[in-house]
Amino acid sequence: MSRNGSILLVAVIVLGYVSYVLYQKRYNPKFDWHRSYNLESVQPYGIKFFYELLEAHTEEGVERFDYLYDYNKEDSLESNTNYVCFQQRETIDSLKAEFLLNFAFSGNNVLIISNSAPLEVLRTFIPSSDSIHEYGDVKRSKIAVEHTFNTFPYNETLTFYNKYIKDTVATKWSVYSQNYFNERLSPNGFIPLSNFKDKQYGRVINMFYVNHGKGKIIFHTNKLLFSNIHISSKQGFKHLNNVLSLFEDNTTYWDVQSDNPLNFNRRFSNPIKFLFSDKTLRSGWYLLLITVLLYVLFRSKRQQRIIPILPSNNNSTIGFAKTIGLLYFQKGSAKDIAEELYMQFLTDIRTKYHINTKVDQKELIEKLYTRSGVDKSMVEQLFKQFTLVRKIGNPSPKDVNILYNMIEHFNKNRK
């Protein structure tokens, strides 16, 4: 690549990058409206505000805890503490359910926030002859949550809207049917805490708890109400205070599995956004671009000498005859040269004019002067000279030279 080509390539890369940055600033929205529920995110549907208010609520603060890797600490956990399980992946297996049940039984509070019913936990409180069901859902853009527990600081109806950018759009809210709750759960010690009315299903349960041993397990059916956009509102702040009023003032444990990010393909629409989402990846991207530019500038020059253009080989019949003639002259055999000139001449006219050269010489002369356009007398003289030189036992170089000149003259005048 030439130096001008390298400069042009660098200019195109720089221009493309600048155009991308300007496009990102101009057309990318300031807020990400994807429901990431990311613990570190301040975007509308992150949960950083929830975590910070949780820390401020208890004097001992919040401690990260993984029931799988901190099992050796389980026996030393204090009583009258809280455990928050914000389910990112919507699953609680039997092992985790056993831990949560044991934790609550020892005199602690467990809060499970999940859009999907934690069946492994709920089935503990249902007779084996009965069955437990998943949460249902209602699709609405607005809900009015009524808090029914008499110890709540805010016993009022709180209204929540599902927002996307500037619009209020319908979404699915997870609920437990009031009828199902009364028939299946209430006889087993389940206590409703909040509900909201629905035109189709009537009154549905949004939050409830059950006593277990010395503690209790609180179930909340909608993660959406703990997102930044709702908690930062007056209605959301009151709702969170009602939930946290069920907690003790001692240490609160945060389930570290809540930090698991959602799938990459859902969080990022393209790889560039993923690269720019992290400082280290962003720095690596810049370093890669700089390295490519330096390589183009300093290593794109030609690293070897210019290969010369060689003339094409000229392997004509006359050239071949000249070469053979030179060899024969070196051997001192003029008759061999004459024979070679004759054979090459016949081969040449067969190839060019498609003439049968094995016919009588008179007939051959007639065909050759007709097709070549050379005067008949010149063709006759040429063949006469061929006959003369070939019949002489030892022709002189002069005779062969005359023959060669006559062949050259014929080639220059033929069609």
C-alpha cells in the first residue's frame, strides 16, 4: 500500500469513528429503559436506589451473603435479622428453599421479591394432598395498590404507572387471585399485606407473608415496584417504607445471586454498546484502534524491492531458426542449416495457411503464392534455391545466406 493510500485509510477510519460518536450522542437516549434490575444501575429500571435505602434503613447496614459459599457462616448468623432475595433468574431450587426456610425458622425475616412464585418455598406450607400454583398476571398500564396491614405507616391506596420513555404503556403485573389465596393459603397461616383491584379478576394479592418458626417469610409479586423509577416517586417511597416496616433494625443480608446480570443479548443490542459499558473494555478498544492506526502508518510501506517487468518471450519460428543456425554454424555444417531452414519453412506455411506440403512442388507453389499474396516468381525462386542448396553435397555459407535472405523477404511480403 502506498503512503497516500495509508493516509486515506487512516482518514476514513477516523472519520467513521467520529461519525459513530456523534451519532451516539445525537440519537442515543439519555436513559436505558430496559428492565435490567441491575444493582449498580441508576437507570429507570435498575435497583440501586432500593439497595441504598435498604442500607439506610438498618443501623447495621447490608451484608452480602451467598448461601452456597457462606454455608459455614449459617450457624453463626444472628437472629432477628433480615434476608432479601431479589430474584433475577426467577428460580429458587430446593437447596435454596431449604436455606431460606431454616433462616426464617431461626427467628429472622425473609423477603422474596419475584415475578414468579417460589414454589419450592410455598409448597412447604401446603398439605401434600393439595397443590400450589404459580402467580397469575394482569396486563395494565396503571395499578392502585391498597395496603391492608394495620401496622403499615401508610395505610392508603398508592397508584403506580408503567412508563417507557414519555409514554405510559400496559405491562404484566404478577398477582395471586383473592379466591385462590383464601381457599388455599389463608387456612395455612398466610396473611395478605397489599392488593389491588382489577376489573376482570376483582381484588388480587400483591404482597403477603407467612409465619414460620420464630420468623416470617414475606412474598412480593412485582419486582417492578422496587425499580429506581418507582422508588424515586412519592408513591414508590411510601410503598418501600411499608415493606421495610416489616423488617427488624438489625443486619440485613443481601442474596448475592441477585447481582447476576441478565443475558448479554437482552441488555445490549450490539457489541459496541457492550464494549463502551465497561471502563476496562472501553480502554482496550481505544488501544486496539491506536495500534491499528500505528501499524497502517508505519508498516504499510513496501518492504522489498520493486519486481522488474521482464519482456515476454519471443519464440517465433524465425527466431528458433536463427538459434539453430548459430549452433550449426559453430559446427561448420551449412547443409544441416539448409535442411533445418527448409523444414521450418514448411512447418510455418502449414501452420499459417493450412497447406498440405507433401504434394508435388509445382502444386505447392501454386497454393502458396495464391494464399500468401507473394509474387509467383518470388515463390518459384525461393523453392529453386531450396532445391539447389539441398542437392549440393557441401553448400557454401554464401548459398545458405542467400536462402535465408529469400525466406526473410518472403515473410515480409506475405499476407
